[in-house]
Amino acid sequence: MPSRARVASLFVALSFTACGGAGGSSREPSMAGGDTAASRGRAGADIPPAGPPVRVDCGDFSTCAIAEGGSVRCWGRDKKGELGDGGGPDRSNNAAVPGLGRATALALGSEFGCALQDDKKIRCWGTGRIANDGKVHQRARATEVSGVDGALDIVASGLIACARTTSGVTCWGGEPKTIGTPPSGAFSQIATGFTHACGLDDKGGISCWGTGDWAPRGSFSKPPITGAKYVATGDRHACVITRDNKVACWGQNDAGQLGVRADTEGHKKPVEVPGIDGIVKLVAGESATCAIDGNGTVRCWGGNSEGELGLGKRSSDERPTKLSSVAQVADVCLATTHGCALTKDAKIVCWGGNADGQLGDGSKDRKLEPSNVRW
């Protein structure tokens, strides 16, 4: 199966040819890890001072976090403008994204990022159909998303982003036929994969939309689930927190991402993940899954070829294993080759692939165990 990076680059290249071009701006100089005038850019006066981190999200090869004051700070790959500064060299130290107000939620895709601001508007940056305006943007700075009013939350992964609003769900980022149409009705929570999304309804049922097996009549789009409390989806699998705070997953399991021995079946019915209980938060990466329990303990399973599970080794697949080197975790994110955790004492640690500086520790060395982010 082609890597996310190759698929995303090909998709954007083809879309750009079809559309005939789109916006973006030239890159201003930036200083990694500091709020100099250069790094603040045009909207420097609007960037709140950086406090301790309160949210973190992983893009394919970049990472961003929201600081207590509402500013967004990013690090990692910047070839496609993923760091919000118009594109440039990769950064292994964080710097603020210019042109944003106070952010309350954050979501990263393959080559773009988005922030929900306290005025309920969403601004996105990077490369792709990031603004819901019919254009393919190249290395764009923060740009307001069209047609999304009253946003309550935002999620993104791969090519697409979706916002839950007071009137329903709006998705953008790929061709309309790639995104599909969200089912009618209200969702209390949504999650996105590379080219699909899933929503949790008020009865704890799940509906998915997008392409292939995740299309409305696809094999994985309507699993026999009720009473679910939370949903997360990777590229080819999805998981829920069940009514009794356990985890059940369905979809492909070639890397053990369902929490059981890897196989080549397509699991239409959810499989309960063994040894997992008391779960309060769940995330899914490309082919991996992590869960946080009520004590702040993280357990991860699935693909680990780049050390993206943080277990101190690389392997083709892993059964649920405790991330023993990190405790009291408040939030966690997974992407293609890396993961990050935010602890309850406001520290960020990251692990896995680091060729683009996405671990934020000042290096580009792979880390098989969590490494402290320079904040």
C-alpha cells in the first residue's frame, strides 16, 4: 500500500493541475523556538504569549500544540507550509503560527493544519483544499475556512478535515467524491481517517462516510454498535470506547491495529481489545491505536515499524502494551510514524520517526521511547 505521504502529494498535484492554481504567500524568516518579530510575521501583535501547553495534535510529519494563552505552536516538516509560516526548512524546535486568534481546538492533516478559534471560526494553513473554497492552496498561511459557522469542534487526518457545528457536520479537503456527504442528523463527536470520517450519534451508534469500505454502503461504515461513548479512526480501522469503558475495533488488522493478532481479514464486526479497561480517551494513527485510562496510563497497539508506539523497539505489529516511561497523561496523538503525549503537569513528550523534526526535541534522530519536547 502506498505511504500517506506519496498518496497525499499525488492527490494535491493532480488537484492543482485541474484547478489551475491557488493562493499562498511567500515565507518570512522565522526563528525556531522563539517569539521574535520575524517569527511572529504579519499578525505578530495578535499572537498571545506562550503559556504551558494544553492540547497537542500530530500531523503526518509535523506536530502542533495549543498554549494556555491560546497561541498555536508547531514543529516538524514545513515543505508544504505545515507550520503555518508559508513554507521553508523543517524545524525541530517550536514556533508560533502567525495570523491566528486564540485557539480552542486543533487538528492536523497530512500537509495542513487547522485551528478553531474562540470566535467559532476556523482557520487552516498549509497545502491542499484547506479553505473549503474550491481552490487548492499551496503553502498558505492561516486562511479562514468558508461556509463553516458556529463551529463546536474540528478534527482532521490525511486529506480531509471536518467540523461539528450547531447545524451539523461539514467536511472539506479532498474532492467531493472523496469526502462523501455526512449523514443527516446530529453527532456528539466525529473522527477522521485519511479519506473518511465517522460520527457518534446520541444513541452511541456509529455512521461513517468517505470512500471504499467506509462509504455509506461500505463494509465498515455502519458497525453493529450501540452505547458507544467515543470513536477514533485510523486510515483503515476504527475503534470505540464502549458503554463499559472497554475498547472495541473493526476494519483491517494487518498490523494488529484492532488489538488482536494481525491477520488479513476485513473485520466488519467490532472486536473487543483484550486487557483494556477504564478507558477515557482513544486515538488512532495510520495503523496504530492508543488508549488512556482514568489514571492517565497509556496503552498502545498496532503498527510499530518506526517506533511510533513508544515501546523502546521497532516491530511489525504489537498487542496492547503499557507505555511505561510516561505517566499521568492527559492527551495523546498518533500519526504516520510518530506519537506524542501531553502530561497532566503540562509537559509534551514525543517518540517514533523524526526525519523532519516532528518530535520537537531539537534533533532529527528517531526516538524509540518518549523524548521531551523543547517548549
